[in-house]
Amino acid sequence: MEDTIAAISTNLSGPAGIGIIRVSGEDAIAIADRIFLSPYGRKLKEAASHTIHYGKVLDADGRVCDECLVSVMRAPHTYTRENVVEFNCHGGILVQKKVLASVIAAGARPAQPGEFTRRAFLNGRIDLSQAEAVMDLINAKNSWAVSASVLQLSGRLSRELEEIRDGILDHTARIEAALDDPEHMELVNYGSILEKDVERWESQLNALLEHADEGRILKEGIRTVILGRTNAGKSSLMNLLSGADRAIVTDVAGTTRDILEENVTVNGLSLLLMDTAGIRRTDDIVEKIGVEKAWGAVEDADLILYVIDSSQTLEEEDYSIIRRLKESGVFYITLLNKNDLNARLKKEDIKLLLPSPVISFSARTGDGMDELKRILTEKFASGALQSNDQVIITNERHKYLLREAQKSLNNVEKSIRDGLSEDFFTIDLMGAYTSLGMILGKEIEDDLADRIFSKFCMGK
Ligand SMILES: Nc1nc2c(ncn2[C@@H]2O[C@H](COP(=O)(O)OP(=O)(O)OP(=O)(O)O)[C@@H](O)[C@H]2O)c(=O)[nH]1
Ligand SMILES: [Mg+2]
């Protein structure tokens, strides 16, 4: 924490208009002054905080690397709460690397991934859940995931958990004081007072956990399994939705053998699409494994797209699929594919067998796509995913700790109901206090923070 760190904060995957080299630490401004040449002879150390200055950056030999604008931000009102300097140089990869090398030669150390955010955390500007929200925001794959991360970054989750922790501490302190000094403080009927608060906290945690599945969907995408008989057109649908020749399509039954995954966005909704092997009895050992995998994928799907070739009649395999879909409890949509050919199956035929939306579709012409998109958005946007105000838990670590806290609170309730003595309450109260604190990074071992920040990208 004592040294000054530097990294390229912009994306290095290709040339861009601007590249930013960020420097943070006590000496950031002094280091920047060593390599910054102002046409007006200005020194950055004399610059007011949060101002921006035009000049040249020199390398170790005094040669000009680039022209740039340099922002000077003094502690503590910065991202890291330390002195921060940002070189806004040209966005070429080589230019950025040269400017960074020059900053390093002038005395900074290359930053680790996530080290700026780590400093923001260690300096108390944000808590761990907010730091994690920064990473989620950067990695967000769709607009809902962005909103969820922004909400968490704003500290909504932190405040809710802090309030519960305050309450817990309050009760614990009162119980312990009374146990220490029974002559002056009484605990008559304390269980029933405590119970009301515990119940309220439990329902708060419940609400957070109830939306946690939406969080997974937001983050990873809706796990969407494309299921159907061989040659129904599953891989064609995969290609149509992903807008690319992702999967091999042939008229040979049994073309797809393995599960093929692809992230696609439909009306701002991300789907983790899985194309599977066509369902049929087969002696081919590879295909057999593929069919088993397809059945397996149904187990943890959020959505199933059941593809039927409408130019054919239903066969035994279709009836097993239909049975499985009904049992699965997963939301499914049936696509009567190949509607550009002569139909041998009608919507009504399917609706009788399988209560679900049925769409007349063609993976070849794209007919039915709009209806599919409409149903998808309707189902997920207006149904499950429209909890604008609710803090949505997107992080597995948070989910786990919320459940741990819930268990501890359950134990408190049980102790109260069983009429146990008050010191039993405090043990589990403190259990919940600790679990919630771990979400915020208040009770945490260093190696956990290390692990979390090591997953960050460079320069953040
Ligand atoms: N006419 C017509 N042909 C289609 C349509 N969709 C797919 N096909 C054709 O049907 C054949 C099988 O398509 P695939 O997408 O490979 O079918 P699949 O379900 O992935 O087949 P397997 O991987 O073998 O299970 C190919 O020849 C496609 O060109 C469609 O909407 N209309
Ligand atoms: Mg296929």
C-alpha cells in the first residue's frame, strides 16, 4: 500500500482513440512530474486537484513518447483515496505501453489486476460487495446485469446488511451487559423482544435470496436448451439465433454429437444457448453419450426450446420428450420448425399434448423469430426479471453467506422458542453478524480478498 502503482486502464485488444494510464499512490504526482513536459513550464505538483493539463510525456531518455492530457486528482477524493494521476494518451497499443514504461521508469510499480479497486477497499472507500459489483459491472453481458451491478455498487445491499448488523450488535451488547451485571439490568421476557427483530431480519434475507436465481440468470444468461429429434433443425436454430455458422448443419440424422454452447442476446436478454444431440435410439457409442448429455442438460435448464420438424409426424422419441418436459417443471416453448415445407403437424395437435406456447417456425426463412423473441421477452422481462428496485444478488459468495446468516438466525429463533438462556442467543447472533460482515469484507482473511481481486481485470 505504500508504493505507487500504475497500469493501462483501457482495453488493449485493438487501437482506440484514447488510452488511459492510471497511477495511484502517495508519489503519483511527483512521479508524473518527472516525465511530464508542459509547454507553459507548469508543474503538476502545483496543480489544483481534479484539473487536467496538456503536455508531453517523455521516456527515460528524455524523448517524447506522446502528447497527452494529464488529470491530477489528489487524495482523498479519488477512486483509491490516494493521489491519482491519469495520462490520457493516444489509444495505440504501443503508445500506451511506452507511456506506462516511462511511468514505471520514473518510480511506479506495475499494478496487479484489480489493485486500484483493492486499494479503494482497503482505504475504506467501498466495501467488498461494492468492489465485487465493480467487477460484475465491467463483465456485465446485458443491460439488466448492468442495472443490478450499479444498484449494488451504489451501496444499497451494503446499507441493508449494515442495518441488520447494527441491530444484532445492539441486542448482543444488551444481553451481555445484563449477564455481566444482573443486579442493574434485567432480561425479563427478552426472548420475545428479540424474536420480533430476528423475524424481520429473516424476512429481509429471504427476500434477497428469493431473487438470487434471477441474479444467476442476469449474470450467466438464461440456460436455454434446444431439444428435439434428430434432423428437426436444432443446429439450424442455434445458428439463426447466434447469427453465425456456429453449429454444423447437415441432412444426416445425428449430426450433432456433443453439447455446443453459445452466448446470445435477444432483445437485451442474454441466453446461454445449448445445442444438443438429436434424441433417438442409437447404437453409435458417441451419439449415445450425446443423447444422454442432452437429457442431462434438461435437468438444470431455465428454458427449453423444443424443436419439431412439422413436415414429419410425431414419433416415439417425441413422446418421451413430451413426457420429460411435463415432468421437468422447466418453462418450455415448442417450435414447429420447417413451416416452409408441407405441414403434417398443426399447432393444435401439439397443444393437446403439451400445454406450452407453440410457434410456427422456420429456421431456414426466419419466420416465427419475432414471435419467439416476443414470448421470451414477455416471459422473462415482465415476469421474473422486472424487480427494478430489488437488490439482486448476482454473486455466489454473497448467496452462500446470506444462507449461513439465515441459518444462524434460525437457530436464534429456535433457542428462543425452546426457552434456552440468553447466552445461547448471542452465540448465533454473532454467527449471523460474522456471515453478513464477510459479504461486506468486514470480517475477512487476507487470502480471500486476494482471491477476489485476482479475478479482476488489469488497470481497475
Ligand atoms: N426446409 C427447411 N429445412 C430445414 C429447416 N431447418 C433445418 N432444415 C434442414 O434440416 C436438416 C437438419 O438440420 P439440422 O439443423 O442439422 O438439424 P438438427 O436437429 O441439428 O439435427 P441433429 O444434429 O442431427 O440432431 C438440414 O438439412 C437443414 O438444412 C427449415 O426451417 N426448413
Ligand atoms: Mg444438430
